[in-house]
Amino acid sequence: MNPFLNIWFKPKETTNDVIENKAVGFSIMLFIFSTYANVLGGLQETGFIDGWSPWLVILLVLLAGPLLGIIGFYVGSWLYTIVGRWMNGSGSLQDMRKAIGVTAIPNLVLIPVYLIYIALYGEVFFQRPAWNEFSTLPAVPSLILNLIVLVIGIWNIVVVSKAIGVVHGFSSWRGLGVSLIIAVSLGILAIPIIFVITGLMLA
């Protein structure tokens, strides 16, 4: 079974196949590569790298991808396992580490999409919009990009929910519940950090 194709049509079967036939290293590599999409998307229209040389931007992306990918892999698999057990799941950490590799596959689609936009619009892709602008990109390309990101994001939620359900032996809906509990908890923990960082920047 080809996980890169079947994840779009048979996420549960693909997850089972990866657990049975792939090593943990396969999932780690998927997370590392998919995180490149997260880094590029995170830098889009932030103005964070204004004035940076192209080589410095490339270096940032190349270094941030593996670092954030590995952190996301180990922290994510641990949280999915622990919270799933709180909800009467029976999955092991080892199986979860294998399974969550499939959750990174949808994001891989965004890498060529972002690279095409960067090739077409260059620095404009990274510039922060003015207060009265929706985007620095032209309206139609911006809309298309947002739609692609939205569709990938929705399917990623579906895949994550099903993968958690497969590992823990419960429904995909309960898997979605695990994801929501983690997302809300991390969001609450991030609020004071955001306030501190904002305060330091405005000081």
C-alpha cells in the first residue's frame, strides 16, 4: 500500500499498514519534511524576514524544518498517547509514533504550492500587509492559496482523528476529541507566553 496515495481515500487502512510495515524513522522523516510547509506558511505575510538575504531565509527554513519536525513528532505522539489513554484508549506510544507519520502526509502537498507562490511573488509572499490590506498577494491567487490551505487543514484533522482512533481502538470522533483537548490546552498555556512576548516587544 502506498501511504502517499491511499491516505487520501483510506486513512484508517493506511494507518494500520504503516503501523504494521513501517519503522518509526519513516514517520520522523515525514514529520521533518512536512514541517517545511509549516515554516513557509508561518512566515507568509508576517514581515519577520524583511531585509533578510535569500540565503539566510533558506538557511532558516532548512534548520527550522528538522528541529520543529522532531519536536512536533515526539511531543505530539506522547500527547496523543497520554490523552487517548485518559479517554479509555489502549494504544501504545510505539504504535502512535508510527501512526502519526500519516498525519504529516497532507502537509507535503503544501510544499510545492508555497514554493510556486514564492517563485512567482518573491519577497511579496513574506511581506506584512498594510493595515487596510487583506493580503500582499493579488486577490485571486490569495484566495486560491487560502482555499488550498483550508482543504488540506480539514483533511489533516480527519486523518489525525482517524489515526488516533486506530491506535487507541476507539472511534474517529473520540480521536477528534483527543485532538481538541490537546489543542485547547496548548492554546490556554500559550496565552500568557504571548502576552509576555508582546509586552517585551512593545517595551
